[in-house]
Amino acid sequence: MVSRVSRKITDIHCTLDCHHLMDVAHPCWWKDSNGKNPDPFTIISADDVKNGVWVPTIPSLRSKMVEYTKELESGGRYPLCVWPPHCVIGSQGGTLVKEVQQVFYNWEKEQGGSVNFVSKGSNPFTEHYGALRAEVPDPSDFSTQTNTKLVEVLEEADLVAIAGEAGSHCLANTVRDIANEFQDQDTIKKLVLLTDATSAVPTFEQLQNDFIQEMTARGMQLSRTVDFLS
């Protein structure tokens, strides 16, 4: 969640992961030579796909997946990681938890505004960690390309409070991509990470630590929720 604030919250931007069950980063997309799907957190390299260690369950996609994993690795952020099925469209995991939903409803009624929901991840052929763009944008799918309107709104904000999951992956790359798109890099100083309102995927804590170290060096501020809102 990203909020524009000036003493009080004046805009809320909420990113929602929305995946199909058949997704490049879900187990059912892949199989080994015995037809077995990979366990969650399996890393699949371009060489694995090229050499048949892991192949897509839809055979016609093999060459496309070889090129995809090569391009993903050349981006230098993450190799292809198989995640447990999550945030599946139409499931409970693809919606807001009721407590957060109620807070948003209350805010909308009190402020007369509307939460800006930013959906990501519905293209099954590419991973989409950050809210701004997919890891490998699809030229034919606008939803995977850079969300310039969101950048423009945040660049004009007084302060931008940042919270959500996960500090090792989705939130981290949302912040990195936003910061990289700012025309004036001093604008990064407007970003405030609420450290008690995010966490890393278990076993990936070092990625979150690296993200915080990198972005604070670039000017991002740190705060706790209660201190920020007081």
C-alpha cells in the first residue's frame, strides 16, 4: 500500500496481486521428465529449461520459456522462482483481508475519495513483483508495462508512506522501480518505509535487508506506523 500524505492521508494507492492458477511462477506450469511438478521455492534456470530438467506442462511453450528465463536472468534481479499458488483470481487470497477492506471503506466515506487499486500479475507468462511493471514486460499487454500515471502522482506528493508485503520481493521492487522513474532523484527523500508494516518472505530476510540498505542510502526514510501518523 502506498499513501500520499500531508499531515493526513489524502490519497491511497493499493496494489493487489492477481494471478491465474496456471502461472509461470506456480508449480502446475512446470514438470520434470517424470511428469512431477516442482516443489515451491524451486529455482528454474534458463539452462534447466533448455536442457529439459524442467519443461512447461504445455509443450508448445518450451521455446517461449527458454527465451523468457534468459531475459529474466539478464535483468539481474531474480531467477525464476516457483512459488506456492497464491493470490489466485477469484479466491480469498486474491482479495483484501476484511480488516484492511473496512479501513479503506471508512476512509472513502470520511474523505469522499476513492482508493486507487493497482492490479498486477494477471499475465501468466511473466512474473510481476513490483507494482510498476512486470519483470519482463509483454509489448502486447499494457498491464505489464510501466505505470507512468502512478509515478507522476507519487512524484507530486508531499510524502509517500509505504507498507505491504513482501519487503524482500514485491514491495522492494515496487519502491526500486518508482525511485528509478522519478525525474528528480531528490524525490526519493519523500518515500517513507513503515518498518512495522512489512516483512520478508521467510528465508529471504537478507533480500529485505539489502533493499533497506540500498534505498536508505538513496534517501528513503524509515519510520514506524504510530510515529508516522502521530
